[in-house]
Amino acid sequence: MTDMKQLLAIDLSWAAVGEFLLGAPLKIVLTLTLAFVVRYLAHRAITTAVEGAISRSEAARAKRDHKRDPGMAPPLVNERYRQRTLTMGSILRSIATIAIVAVTTLMVLSLLGIPLAPLLASAGVGGVALGFGAQALVRDYLSGIFMILEDQYGVGDYIDTGEAVGTVEEVTLRVTRMRDLDGVVWYVRNGEILRIGNRSQGWSTVMVDLPFSYKEDVDRVIGIITDEVSAMKEDTHWHEVLREGPSVLGVESITAGTVAVRVFATCAPNENWGIQREIRRRVKDAFDREGIAGPPLPPVGGQHSI
């Protein structure tokens, strides 16, 4: 009976209902709507700003590389910077979303009359505890962010992290996935990488030592090698990957009846292995054609002269 009297005592007039709806509920709806609008504008501004900045940097670098060597096409560079743009945009959009959601949640709780001081104090204590317990995870994420922002390496680069050496297959904020020459997949935490050696950024070097017999005329051999490696620059396939034509540096070493001549060149990233094999093949064919003797064979074990 008492409950019925309390229900009848509630003012259910249209004026009371309208006053209630125009109070906290309307403010909450307006707050959520404003949050969605701010989030949309922030995401759009971030996407436009990041893509514009990276596009300008990409165009400048491609123009510089093309001017240095017109034979180098920039699609690989463009793809690398496109992936970096998308990753950077995703990071900034995530940060903006988290900040907007946090502020909006606090505003809604305040409109509902919930005291924020105890919640903020609890959140502060929880944040400190989480920070101590997840130091390694936070370090991994921060290192991943700086690696991406500084463009230390990207997908397709051949890198040396100290723990593993291989080709990068995937880069996330927490780990980097690599595959070495044996086909083994390595997962390296970004926070554990203290140094990075990138063998694919910008260009790669080609260095080949070509041995032959000590009895051969060095000037004649160097002339043969020069003719063979110079012809590679005229080849359509190798012209596209070579930045500078192979040059013969001269005699590199003389050991045990063998003379070695060194050839040096620069090329597009990760193309050095194929160029080295092609130089050896061409020079070997030329040596056979010109009758140049190779290095002397080592003595057979167990046989001694008397």
C-alpha cells in the first residue's frame, strides 16, 4: 500500500518529463554526438596531414634517386612509404580515439552525478601498478612507434638486429617478424632491439674478388675483367638494378700462387647477390675463352715429394 502511494506521489506530468529529458539525458546525447564529430574530424585531419607530409618526402626522395640514376624506378620506394604512411596514420588515429573516449566517458559520468575523484584516484593507482607490471610491453610499443616514425626499416629490408639476420616480413608495434636465409622465421620484440644494421635502405654494395694464377699477366687479366663487367651496364636487365657500373679496383691480395682482383659496384636494395653471381659467371667464361689459368689446386693430402 505504501509503495502504491509513493508511485502516485511521483509527478508524471508532461512538464516534469520534459524537464527531465532536457536535463542530463539531452546533455549526454549532445556530448556523445560532439565526441563522434570531433573523432571524425580528428581522423580526417590526421589522415590528410600524414599522407601529405609523407607524399612530399616520397616525391623528393624519388626525384633525388632518379636524378642520381635514371635507370632506377621508384615503385619499391613508393610502396615502402605508402605502408609507412598507413601505419603512422593508424597510430595517430588510435591515440586520438583513446583520448576522445576517455574525455567523453568522464564527462558522461559527471553528468550522471557520479563522483569522479574516487574513480580518478583508483585509475591512478591502477595505472601505476600496470606500468610496473607491463614495463616490457610498454617498452616494446614505444620502440615500435619510434622505429616506424624514424623509418629505421620496413617490409622487404634485409636487416641485422644482433639476435637474428634476415628479411623483414612484418612490422608491428610490438614485434618484428623476420625470415633468415635458412627459411627460419624469427619474432624479435622491438624493445629488445638495441642496434639495427639495415643492408637494404637506399642501395646495396657489390664486392667480388676474382682469383687467378700468379703466373698470368695482371694487366691483361684486369683488361679482360673490365671488358666483361662493363658490358653488364649495357644489358637491359642489369641496367635497371645497377646504380653505377661495376669498376675494377685492382689487385686485392696475393697468396699461395693466387692473385685476386676486386670488383666493386652499387645497386638497388637486395640485388647485390644476383649481381655477384653474374659477375663471377661472366668472368669465368671469359677466363676460359682467353685461356687464363685459375688458382693452383692445393696438394693432395698424404702425398709428399721425396
